[in-house]
Amino acid sequence: MGNEKEYIEIFDRHRQLIEENSAALLNEKRAEAIQKFKASGFPGRKDEEYLRSDAAKLFAADYGMNLGRIKANAAPHDSFTCEVPNLRAHQEFIVNDSYCPPPANISPMPEGVLLGSLNEFAKTHRELILPYYNAQAGSGDSIAQFNTTFTQDGLFLYIPKGTKVEETIQLVTILHTNIEQMSNRRILIILEEGAEANLLICDHAASDKKTLSLQTAEVFLGRSATLNLFEIEETGYSNNRLSQTYIKQQAGSRLNHCNITLTNGFTRNSTKVTLAGEGAEANLTGLAICDKQQHTDNHTLIEHKVGHCTSNELYKYILDEQSCGVFSGKMLIQPDAQHTVSQQTNRNLCLTDCARMYAQPQLEIYADDVKCSHGSTVGQLDNNALFYMQQRGIPLDEARHLLMYAFAGEIIENITIEPIRERLHMLIEKRFRGELNRCKGCTLCKKQL
Amino acid sequence: MKKNSKNIFKKIADKAYEYGFVSNIKTEIIERGLNEDVIKLISQKKHEPEWMLEFRLQAYRYWLTLEMPTWAHLNIPAIDYQSISYYADPTKKSKKQNKEIDPELMKTFDKLGIPLEERLALSNTAVDAVMDSVSVKTTFKEELKEKGIIFCSMSEAIQEYPDLVRTYLGTVVSYRDNFFAALNSAVFSDGSFVYIPKGVRCPMELSTYFRINAANTGQFERTLIVADDNSYVSYLEGCTAPMRDENQLHAAIVEIIVCENAEVKYSTVQNWYPGDAQGNGGVYNFVTKRGDCRGNNSKLSWTQVETGSAITWKYPSCILRGDNSQGEFYSVAVTNNFQQADTGTKMIHLGRNTRSTIISKGISAGKSQNSYRGLVRVSKNADNARNYSQCDSLLLGSKCGAHTFPYMDIHNDSAIIEHEATTSKISEDQLFYCNQRGIGTEEAIGLIVNGYAKEVLNKLPMEFAIEAQKLLSVSLEGSVG
């Protein structure tokens, strides 16, 4: 055990400070989490799940942690201007791992909807949150346990029965620091029966210092609830991210989850979906565009607990220069989950001979009346198509861009919010042309850099 | 129809293992347990040279530092390596009948349908028959020798061709490779050795038949095949064991070296005792098989039909080192009752323009678990590598499991890798269609399963294909709920 010891000591030494600055509910879960963390330590190359993404080494740096909840010197509501044109969104901000309260004039949410700081709501709505907080992440791996041990704030979203939130909720997380810093944020989303919401999470960085952000999100979808969850990461090469998303779906609920990684340092997104009610549907899509030494790992597990559920997965990677892509997707069909329809596709483009792709599409099936398939390919751009375009006067570079653009297009078309879709088309085109090598999402970043 | 198929299900489950008899042969078995003295004893019994004993001891000392691997999707009960006897010799005879093979032994192989007598020369297959730890007889040796082909038991090869063996043994599967490879390297008792000289096309199929007979023993055989430049050989392997309540361990190593322009075809029909319907007994089959396509334009093809063993842990692999080399893997793995299988292949592309094909068909019935685990690795310099993998699973019954764990590690931009997998069951429609045309449910399932596995069975040599087809229908007919 290496760096674990340091963090365990930090926790023991500063436990009082952490607990003073957090809600009792968050504190209650820490003891169990630290025990579980102590037992397993940071996952590294020896763990099958982290075989290609050595998480343990990320913790070697000497990060600062904002345990005393010192307010960040930033007013994102004033300085952030979203570059997505025509997007009518309700904006919420998390700077590092602290929630920034919105200004008074922000448009109100429909009645009964709770949206804001997890830490504050854990104090005022303890009874509501208690059955949900850490219910899924509690059995997660040691990164989730680490997050539960240290987390002090994050976002809470609750949508009551039958309420539809028309306006897209946009959560912007910004890394804003002058030192090497670690942030532990937590997101809890509860949609009651029949509720609907669109949530867009934009992950930005305003710092070229080495950072590590741990994000654990727990999502609960009640009967027939619908959630469109989009995550777009546009951080920098020095920003590392370990994200864990746990989603539990009841009967008839629908999830569209899209995870797009445009620029980053080291990213591992783990998504676990549990289909616990009949007729639930989960659609997972993902796109990673990497160059230089970027490392992007998407790790998914879809567990079909009951029958008559549907899941679809489509993940695409475009790997340039010395970048590394990892995809590991597992579909787990439990014995009683008859009539499951499950499909998984992973397609990858390697553009240089230094780029590496590791793909592990997996099936674990314990029921016989199911339709399950997966496919994975690694290849290059179609030479015939390139030749065809060159024949017609399109230069080779342009032709390559067009093909890659089309390759990525399949993912973007799944995004149901039109302004975001258009914006992504533009971002990806920029990305291919090498114009997007750092976050340009907000003026905050521009000022900083 | 439902009821009918349930009856058939039951019939299959109750179907006795055909090769489960025990032969009453006087067998010399050494004390149970494993230590350096046992290894020295085995080596001494086989009159091995000093370097061989050194090799074994090195492997044993390394094995002591290892732990049993747990990564496979298998539930392996703890194995007490000290309660196994590591050497059993059924050929030990009195001085009188020095040259004759024990008639009981002959009977056993006759019963198994293995032609040890020249009267069965018509089958055009040379056989090396191995029972427990010792090779009983190798047929057609002389005929093969005329062409310069060496086909004999491993112990004989160590005595007579020590230079050849020493050059190649352990170069594909080192004793440091894994837990079972280290164990096998320490205690391996016999197996086959094949050497095909330059430019020779082996005129007949070579075959080894493995039989475990003695109780409380493990079988640890080692096969080494060397195909020199421009040669060709097709090699078959079959295996059976008696029905016993306790589990028996079988840990083998197969090493294949394929030189320039050579081709090796390796086919296995694995039918070790799978245990009874309650999951008692059966053979633990932990095998390391690997071929090294060293030469340019070399080709190695693995074909396997896995129907037996309580637990199978087996990944026949190809190292595609030579430019333009080809690797193929065709597999049908059938599990029934409480059998568990974790099997697949590794295709390691190192040379330029290398190609590999993986076709894996898993069939699970009863309460069995059947996994495909495979790796396709394209290294940095393996330009223009091409791989196609297809893994299909057929589920017969609602209590069994079918799993797929493919790994793709791609380090080269010119690689084209495709992987596909599907899981399904025999549809009621297909059965109904056959029933309509007067084909009984049982027969229909046999037809459908055979059709499903056809792609692989077609790759087997003629005699084997027929045997495999029979085996499939025995294991599976009627397994639809």
C-alpha cells in the first residue's frame, strides 16, 4: 500500500474539519466508506477493471484538497458565457467541488423541483435524501469509496412525480485553481414516477496545473421517468478525471446517456446501469477524440435484473498521435431476465501507429431467451472513399476530415437537444482541425489563460 | 411439444458417459505428493539426462512461488496438490512378457476404438497411445522414419533425440508462463514428439490418444511438434477417462513450432469424463497450448471440439511472428450439467501482413457455464494485420450461462480487426418447421446444433468429424425447453 496511507492519515487528521463543513448525512457514510477503501486500496494495473487505466498512479501527486471549504475566488454566473447559441438552459455551477449558489434573478424551476447544493439539501431534506444517498455507490469500487469518504458537496436534483422540466438543466463544472488540486464532487439525481428532464454536464478546466477530479453520480429513475443525460468533457492535458455514474432504472423508465470526451488528460468514465423494472430502456453512447498523450477509458456495465428490458450501447473512438483508448463494456443478463434485447457496438479509428486501442466488449448471460450481440472493430478510414473524394477534387486532408466527421456524426445525431447537437458538430470540426486544444467554453478560462 | 422436449432433456442429462469404464491393469503408481524427491524419481524412472532433471527442478522451484490463478470465470474448488500421485505406469510388466504389450491394455484401446494393431492400417493414421503417465505404443513409426519424420513418445525423444528436444522444449511455453505450465514442466511424464523435416509432407494423420485410467493420479503430458521449412502435418488428439467420484487433474502443455512456409493443423476432440449429472467427479482440464509461427508464410490452425471435462481452462494460441503468417482457431465447446468451460484463443500479431481467424461456437445446456475468452494483440510493428473473430453462443435451457470476454489490444494503425458475438437459443419456429416435416424434436435439435457447429466441424479431418458429430448429438440432443 503506497499513497493510500497518506490519504487515510489525512482523513484521520482532518476528520473534524471535514465533518464540520458538511451535512450530517454525508458524514454518516464516511466511516463505512473509509473501511472499504482501506481494505482494497487504489485500483491499479493488477485489477482487471483498471488493467489499462492505472488509477493508483494518479494519486501519487501531492494534491491540495479544499477540506475547509474555502470559497473559490470566482463568480461563474457573471463571467461564464455559454458558447452554445440558442440554448435555453438553466445554468448551475460547481467550481472545483463547491456548489456556487445562483443569483436571485435566475429563472425558477417548476414547483416541487429541488435543484442545488447537495450539502445544503442534505441538511434541509434529510428524509428525502437518506434512502438514496450512497445506495448505489456504497457497493462500488474503491474510487467510489474514496469519493464518499472525502466528498463535501455537489449537485442535487429532485423532480417530483409527473413533473416535466422543459428547460435543459446545464451543470458546468469548472476546475479553477493555482495549485495542484484534487476535487471530490458528488451528484445525486432523483426522478420520481413519470418525471422528465434533460441534464447537460459540461466539464471545463481553467487551470493548467495538474488536477484530479473525482465525480460520483447516482441517478434514480422511477417508473416511466425519462432522463437525457449528456456529459461533455473539455478540459486540458493536465486534467485527470475519474468519474463514476450509477444509474438505477425502474419499470418503463428511459435513459439516454451520452458521454463525449473532446480534450482531457487522463479520463476514466465508469457507468453502471441497473435495469430493475420491466420495460426499462437504456441507451448509452460515447465518443472520444484523443491526441497527444490523452488517455480515455469508458467502462460500462449494464445489468439486466428483470426481463423485457432493452439496452443499446454505441461507443466510438478516434485516436491520433500517441493517445490511448480503452473501452470495456459488459452486459450482464441475470437468470430471470428473459426477453432481454441488448446490443453493444464499439468502433475505433487509429490514425497513427503510436495510438493504442484496447477493447473488451463482454457478455455475461445467464438467461436463455435473450437477443444479445456485440461487435467491435478497429480500423482505418476507407481508402476507397478517400480516393473517391480526391478524384473529385477534395484534398486528402479535407477528405480525411470529412470521413472522421461522418464517423463521429453517428454519436452526435443521438443527442436530442438541437442547439447542443449543432454546437458539437462545430466543436468536433474544430477539434479535427486542431483549433480546440484548450477549453474555450467560458470567459473565465480565457481570462486565466 | 414442450413436454416432449422436456423428456428428451432428461434423457440427455441421464445419458451415460460412454468411455467411463475402468481397465483392470496392473499399474505402478508412485506415492502421492509432490516434492523434489518425487521429481527426481520421475526423472530417474524415465532415465532422463541431467539437463532434463535440472529443467524440471527449476520449474518446480518456480511453481512453488506461484499461486493458482483466479481470473477465469470458473469456480474451481481448492486442489490439494499433495494428494495426487504424479506418476502411474500401466506398462510395468514381469520380465517374462518383456516385449508384449499387456493384452488388457490392448483391449482397452480396442474398446476405445483406437487402432493399435497394424490390422487397422487402413485407417491411415499413425497413433501414439498414452495411458496415465506412459506412452503405450506408437504405430507406423518405421514407415514414417523412412521419410525422416520422427513420431514417438516424449520420453523416447529425450533419450534418442536429445539435441532436437533441447533446442525446442520450453521455447514456446516457458515454465514461467503460468501456474499450470510450471507444474507440468516439473512433473510431465509423457506425450508425443513430432519432427517433420524440411520439405516433407506427412503422408498420414498423426494422432495421440490420451487415457487416464488409474485413480488419484494426475495426467501431465507434454507434446512438442516441430514443422521444419516447407513441411506439412495434420495432428489429432483425443482423450477419455473413467468415471470416478473424485476429480482428476489433467495439466498438459502443447508446443508447436512452425518454420518457413510450413503448415500445422492441430485438431482436438476432448472428451474427458465430465462428471455426473449432480456435478460430482470429472476431470479438471487445465491446458496450455501455444504455437509459434516463426517462419515467414507459416500457418497454424487449431480446431477443437470440447465436450468433456468438469472444468476446462484452455486457450490454444498463435504467435504470428513470421511475415505473412496465418493463425486459425475453430472451436466448438459444449457444456452440460455442471460443467464449466473458460476457453478461447490468443492471436499475437508480431510480423507484417499477418492474418488470423477466430470462429468460436459455444453451446451450454443444463446448469453449465460456458465462456469464451480471447485476445487479439497487434504489436507496433505488425503492419497490415487482419483479424476476424466471431463468437456465437447457443443457450439450451434457462439455467445455464454463456459469456464472452474478448480482449483487443491494438498498437498499429494499419490493423483491421473485427469482432462479433451473438447469443441466442434454438427458436421454437425452427423446431416447429422440422416437426411439420416429420422430423422429431430430438432429431431436429441434433440437426440444428450440427448446422450451427458446421463451420468448425468442417475443419476437422474426416474420421474426427464423424466422431465429433456423434459426440455433439450425444451431448445435446433435445436440450431445448
